[in-house]
Amino acid sequence: MRLNGADGTPDVRRRTIPWRKCVSVILALFILTSVPIAAHAAFTSSAQASQRVTAGSMTPPASAAVSMKCDAWFIPIFVKPRITVTSYSSVTRANYYDIKLFDPSGDLQRTADLSTAAGRSYVADQYQWPGTWKYEIRAHYKVPGSTNIWSSEPLTGTLNCS
């Protein structure tokens, strides 16, 4: 036994449990368990999912009976056109039809719903220069419960007011 003190007492610190070693081991375990360890994984199987997607197409109406009457004002320098749609051919899957009317300068004058009586005729608000008017009739499918609309290419035609 070693004597350390001047009075000959034994050194008690060296004979007790080494508390510094215990604290060091606990601290090392805490550090090692708190550090995230990178995970390595390998995937050996694969799967595929399939989704069916279709695109619909609509044809334009095949024909339409559209007429124009021009009311002249005093001298036929200015005219007031009256355009009437009496019939148009139906398109498969279409549930809505509209017409767009363009004046001789190419400006859009009216867009109307052909399913209503009011949409089948148009009288210009004012007298205009005579010329060739253009119309476009389109078939549409409005998806129920949605804002989505499928539209066909237009059936176009011209009307002359001279």
C-alpha cells in the first residue's frame, strides 16, 4: 500500500472506483448514440403503374343555314345587317353550340348561344359600312360538374351585305 500523506495515511483517491473512467465511458456512449448513422438500403423489386388517358376530338358542325338581310338607310351607303341562324347540324357528344359574328373590319360583334331563340338572330346596333361578314359556329361538350369544355374547330362562312 502506498502512503501519500506526510502523516502516513493511505491515498484513498486511488483505491476507490475510478469515477473519471465511468464518466468517460458514459459520455462516450452518449455521444455515439446521439450521432445519426447513415442507413444503407437496397431495393430489389420494382413495379409499374399504368394510367389510361384518352383525348377526345369533336368535328365541327357539317352545315348550317345562316342568312343575312341588310336594311339600307336612305342611300345604301350604310346598312344595318340582320343575321339569322335557322338550323345547324348536330355533332356527336356536343351539348352546346355557339356562333361568333365578325363585321367587315374583322371585329367580333357578337357571341351567342345557339340553343336559345335569342342566340339565333342578331341585328346590328347601328348602321355600318356594307361588306362581307364572317361567322363561326362551334360545337362544345361542357363536362358536367366541371369547368372543362371540349370544343370543335369552327364551321366558318361569309355573308355579304352590299
